[in-house]
Amino acid sequence: MSRAAVRLVVAVWVAGLLVGTVTHLGDLLTEGPFAHREFAPAWLDLYWSSLAVVDPLAAVLLLRGRRVGVDLLLAVLATDLAADAYAVLVLLDGSPAGTGGLGRVLAFGLFVLVTAPWVRRAFSPAAAPAG
């Protein structure tokens, strides 16, 4: 994958993370850490609230060209997809109101999963110790 293609993919990833950041930060600022208390258990609400910090951290690591940023993004997407699927399919009983967000996260996750191996190879490992 060319450097230009890597930059384009990372830009799409960072845009997706920023959408997540704004969404989770908005929930956190308007409703507090338990924004979905009407249907979600506290642990799930706290997980979603934590993404207001974890999403931008992943974005910064990606913009700095770090492999750990790719790894963090993959971990965030895997856990967020699991959490969202649980919320929609179990807690909301498949409510159509909840499926839009799940579909967007799934589409973004598939894009990241397909492109991650190439971007990860293009990125540097963690900084080597000075010396």
C-alpha cells in the first residue's frame, strides 16, 4: 500500500474515531456517565463513556504512525461491536431504533479489519529506547 493510500485510510479511520468521540463525549456531557440508564446496565454505560477518552487516544496514536494505534483501534471496534450488538439484540430486543448505530459501527469495523494489516505494516513499532 502506497504512503498516500495509507494516509487516506488513516484519515478515514481518524474521522470515524472522531465521530465516536463526539458521540460519546456528547452523551457524557449531556447525560453523564450513565446516559443509557433506561436500558443499559451500569458497566455498559461506563464502557461507552470510556470511549470519550479511548477513541481520541487511538486517533492520536494513528496520526503519529504507531502500530499500537492500529491495535487499539481494533480492540475498540471489537469491544464496541460486541457491546452495541448486546445492547441492540438483547437489551433492546432488536429494536430498529438501535440498529442504525450498530450498522455504522459494523461497516466501519469491516473497513478497518480489511485495511489494518497494510496500515500496521506501514507504521513503526513502539519507539525504541534511546541509547
